[in-house]
Amino acid sequence: MALLKVNLFAAFLSAGLGWLIGGPVIAGLLAVLAVLVVLIWYNAAPEFVLKHLKAHTLTEASAGNMMHRLFVGDTNRLCMSAGMSRTRFSIIDTPLPMAFSMGASGSSGRVIVTTGLFKTLTRLEIAAVTAHELGHIKAGERVTTAMSLGMSIIATKLGLRSLLRFVSMGRLFGDAESQLTRLSKKVLRPDCRADAFAAQLCKDSAIMTSALQKLEQGVRSSNLSAIEGVPMIARLATVNPRDAIYASSHPEKSPMAHRVAELKRLSFAKAA
């Protein structure tokens, strides 16, 4: 549905421009061209993003680290439990503990993790975090993620961040303070839903709670250079690094407090 919306938006915008330039024939041609460009970018964007982030593909065969091999095996078992296709994995060499995902719900999708994640969390907590990301993929919330990330990277390289911030109404490049000022249950709903999915898949909400709290502490003490130039990644991460740092001095606006409360509520409901 998200990809369809992007295609329709591109087609109507191009058709309107074409109509102004040369009438219905040009409008039709530009609309078709726009859809083709969107589809090409949809397929090319993931590799473009991964190359920019210097991410390496991670498999059980290629993983030289025991924790990495266990991670791949654990996540593949989670995919089976969730009735999903086996996902693909990439890893970024940075101390910043982080994970995010991209891909359509009907595809295998891709989970991207950092080396810092393995130094911050236990094996069970890492499984909970990847289950959270699988929840986003299964819910269809990561269909156009790679496309948006790619545009974010290109805009930053071309110095067009201000323009894109205006066009996107701040969604791609909004700073942490403005986002937290608008904090609402609706904004946090996708993450809370993915948290609940992870808790159900791992059969223990306490593990997900522990993972979130450790990640928040971990990103506060880490260098954020890994996400410089790609500000949208912060919003996609299991725990938004910028939100975590801002919330440390504004606990009343902490998204984590709400997410942890929701997980505890689920735990109490299950116990009852």
C-alpha cells in the first residue's frame, strides 16, 4: 500500500506537470516514466543505502564471530515462528548500539545491526530487538524505508536538507526536540506494536523491556557519528538515539517511559 501511494503521488504530480507542458499525451508519458523511476529506485535503493553505510552482509557462513552466527540462527528461528520468510542481515562496524530494518512484509526484508549492539545486549535481548524489527517488517511499515533513506542521503550530499525538511514537513530531518514536543500515543503506536510483537514472539516482555533500557543507556554514552549525514536512521532505530539523549534531560517527554509502561501493562494482562 505504501509503495502504491508513492507511485500514485509520483504519477499524478508528473501528469499534472506534463499537462501544463504539452497536454494529455505528455501528461501520460511523464506519468508512466515517473512510475518506472519509482520502481527502479525501489529496487536499487537498498543496495545504495547499505553501500553508503559501509554495511556488510552477514550470514551464518560468513560470520567470523560466534555471537554473529548465533544472531543469524536465532533470527531465522524467530522468522519461522512468526510465519515469515527468512530475512537477510547486514552489519555496520560502529560502537553505536542500534538496529533498524527495511523491506516489504511479503518479502524476506533486511535487518541491519551494528557491532555495538552485540557489546551492549545479551543474546536474548538481541533476539528481542530483532523480533521488534521483524514486527515492523511484518506490519508493512518498512516498505519504502530504503527509498526514503536513499533520498535522505542524496539530499544531505547535495546540501538540500533544508529543502527536503520543508517538503517533508520535518518528518525526515526534524530534530529531537520538535518531535518530542509533539509526542503522542499515536506517534509511538508503531514502536509499541513492534515491542508487543517481540514480547509475544520471545515469550517474555521483560527481555524486551531490559533491551530497550540498555539500548537507551548505551546510545547516550556513544558517539553518534555513525548516523551523521543520514538523520532518518535515528527515527528508524529500535531506540532513537537523538530522542534518548534529549529525553535524559526531559524525562517527562521520554518515549521510552511510555513504551516500557505498555510492555508492563501487557505483562500484567497476561499474568491476570
